[in-house]
Amino acid sequence: MKPKNLVSKTRDIRATYNYNPTIAVVGLGYVGLPVTLGFSKKYQVIGYDVKPERIHSLKQHVDTTNQVTSQSLKDASIEFTLDATRLHVCDVIIICVPTPLNEKQEPDLSHLINASKTVGENMRRNTVIIYESTVFPGATEEVCIPLLEKCSTLHCGQDFFVGYSPERINPGDTSHTFSTTEKIVAAQDKQTLDKIYALYQSVIDAKVFKASSIPVAEAAKLVENTQRDINIAFMNELSIIFRHLGLQTHEVLEAARTKWNFIPFNPGLVGGHCIGVDPYYFIYKAKQEGYTPELMTIARSVNDRMSTEVVSIVNRYIEEKGYNHNGLKVGLLGLTFKEDVPDLRNSKSIEIGHKLQNDGLHVVAYDPIINQQDLPEDFNLPIVEKEDLINFDIIILAVSHKQFREMHDDDFYNLFKDNTGLIVDVKGLCTNRVFGESIEIISL
């Protein structure tokens, strides 16, 4: 149920602005599809994407990202299309395209640039354009608006209007959804800001926060994920130190959490499209302004090398046991960047598999939820089915998918050859298990 102060705002948008907009969402991935579904509950919505297979599956009420259910797609009245000219009928266009990194770990704005060109070529006068894609401070005004003006031959602030509302979609999280998570909005002027505020507040049950400017909202998004990256880097460095000291990281953290103001973070692999990417956008922009951020850069370095740390754990174990690399079979459990999410972008688990393979180990991978067509082009690990998980010498428990969380001790024992070997427990799933001395467990 909506709080009373939000109900009135929901009703006011049409009365205040005489405004019942047709809304387009450009980019129907992990962010765009929940946004599309959220607005479709009150407005006519067009969902546009450049991928034919994505549009086809959505028309069949199938979301391959597992963000929304088939039933919710069936119940929604959304026009999914590959036809960019349909943007011309829209009053509001929300851009939710990916903003990854290039090979130099610098911002890759190609999707954003192409989307801005497409929107500029197809929008009409008085359209409100809202960017949700994560960018460095200033990108919307310095990169996107000039493209919109050039491709539309219209003038921003006069013929069309621009705002920014950074996405806060957390893949796999059913508690913090588009409609229940507090939202930031910003715009080029007060009138546009008020309109965007009312629009989002009409479909969001949580608060909507008005940022003072578009660059402030852009920066706030980067701060959210960069803060997490730094905290995880601290935990990862602690875990390395504790292994040298012969201490269990989870035991130390369990004790430390008894302090009332301790911030609970855990060590782990940092991949995906947010925490492992956003700090580089900050670093890039800061360097453009003549400053190199030291803390952010070091944190990124620590987190990026954790896949190498896992490989080192395996190699130290092999050396201590006097084994031959070529005779050992390794099972890599989990390939995605996050539990219960089929997203493979920037997967550190895949990095681990390839590095172990390069060291001469026989590595096979298993992941119960991936879409194999999404595997990167350079992926060359054999993928097996659940029934083929047998006769391993080493298990890398890389991702805590539900299936792995629900495994019992006997289930793990049965994966090993002669019930002996090593489990590298990246996600801390085995901390409360009692294995015999025949199976060694090393956690991050």
C-alpha cells in the first residue's frame, strides 16, 4: 500500500500537467525491462531494442535475464518493437542502454551514443528525454545532448527537454525493485525536474529525491557503487592477510560484527556491470581533470586480482601435495558474476577457469542457470551437466547459486574422486560444514 503522501502525488500528475504521456524505453536489458514494466502499470509504453532475439522472446512473454516473470509480461500492455520510428509518438523517452568499459578500462559510450542518435532522429518536439544509463559526471550534457540536437535539428531547453535518473536495479533482488527503491531524478531546469519527479513518483512507492543538477545525480550513482567496491577491496585484502596468519576470515568478521557500527561486507569476486565498472568512470573523469584517484585505483587493483588469488590458492595446494597439474581435474561451480542471475558480463569466475586451464589443469564448468548463447566468444571451457559432476580433485565454489546453497555434505563428497581433495570456497558457503580431514576447505 502506498503511503498517503505518495497517493496524492500519483493522482496529481495528470491534473497538474494535463499529462498522460506515452513512454518509450530504449534498451530492454536488466535495467530497461523492469523500468518498462513499472511504467506500463499506469501508462502506454513502447519498449524498443536493437536485438531481434530480445524483442522476439519478450513478445513470447519470456525474459531470458530472469528479471521479470512470464505472467507479468502477459499481464502488461507493452508494445515491444525493433522499429525506431515508433519513438516519434512518445512524449517521454527513457534511455537504459549499457555503458561498459573498453579494453583500456575506460568508458565505452558507444551504446549510449548510438541510442542518442536513434532517439534524436526519431523524436518529436516537446519530448522529455531521461537517461538512466550510468555515466561519468557531465556526460549527459557534454556527450548526449549535443547528439540529440544534431540528429533532431531541435534545440534542447526549447524544443525538447532532458533529465537524468540513475538506475538502481539490483539483478536477482526481489526486495529492492524498481517500484520499491528510492529514486534520484535531475533535469536541466526546474519545470522539467518537477515533471520528471511527478512522473516517477506516480509509479514508485518509495521516495523520489530531487538532485540539484544532472552532474550531481550522475556522480551520486558512481559513489554508490564505488563505495561498495572500496569496502569489498578492504575485505579482500584482509582475507589475504588472514590466510598468511592462519586465521579464518569469516571467524574474524563474525567477531568484528558484534560492534554496533561495524559495516558488514565480505570478501569475494567483483564482476558484473556495476561495482566492477563504475569506479573506472570516476577514475577516467578525474584524470581528465588532472587528478588521479589513488584509493579508487588501488581498490580496483585489489578486486581485479582476486581471480589470480584463487588460482594461487589452487597452485599452492598442488605444490604442497606434490601433485602433477596435468593429472588433476577441477570443477568450476558457477560462471555468472552473481548468484541466481544468468548475467555473465565481466565474470571473474570465467577468468579463474581460463587461468587454471592455462596452468595445465583439466577444468570443466557447471552453471545451472546460464544461457550458453551469452557466453563470451573467447570462452573455451567444457560445460557439463549436473550428472557429470564426478571424479574431481579440486572444486572451485565460485558462485552461490541456490542449487549450491542447498547442497548437503554428502552432495559435495560425491563430487570428489575417492572423497578426497580441495574446495576453494569463494562465497563462504562451507564455513559451517564439517568435512573430514580428507577434504580441505580454503575460503576467501
